[in-house]
Amino acid sequence: MNTKVLGILAVLAVSACATGGYQPVVDGPRGDKYYSDLQACRSLASQASRQDRSILSGAAVGAAIGGIVGSVDGNLGDGAAAGAGVGAVQGAVRKNNSSNSIVRNCMRNRGHNVVG
């Protein structure tokens, strides 16, 4: 796998982590309390996100699997690199989904009617 493809995968992994702009769908009014609660819930999700190791663990597992597959083709290094890239992207997506879920649950717990 060439370095261009790995670069693209790295960019995707990093961009998938951007959770600061997530806004849940809420049925009802959005007053001052809504926006202050949303900011607090995003902060909580950000704290949890810093403790999450999904990207690193995804990259490690992907590298191991990619290395095994690559060794069959006689190209262990490229297989490991490709697997690490794919695993990192998958880990980033899981991390992003987890952060969004934290925001939704937090907003519900603060009394907002979150529907999505």
C-alpha cells in the first residue's frame, strides 16, 4: 500500500474524532438552558474521549491482522501498515459514536427530549 493511501486513512481517522460540533436532535424548545447543557455535555464527552484508546487499539489489531495477511503475500510491512490504517479509522469511528452517545445521554439526563 502506498504512502498516499495511508495518508488519506490517517486524515480520515483524525477527522472522525471531531466531536465538538455534534448537536443532538431535540423535540422542544432550545432556550439558554439547552445551550449551556449542550456545552457541559460536550465537555463531558471530550473528557471521556481523551481516556478512550479506540484508535490505538484499532490500529494495533489492524496491524497484526494486516501483517498476517501481508505475510501470505510475502509483504509483511505493507500488510501491517494497511491494517493499521484501516484499524485506526475503525477505532476513530467507534470513538466518535461513543462521544455522540455520551452527549445524547447527558442531554436526556438533564431533561431534554432527545430523539436522535
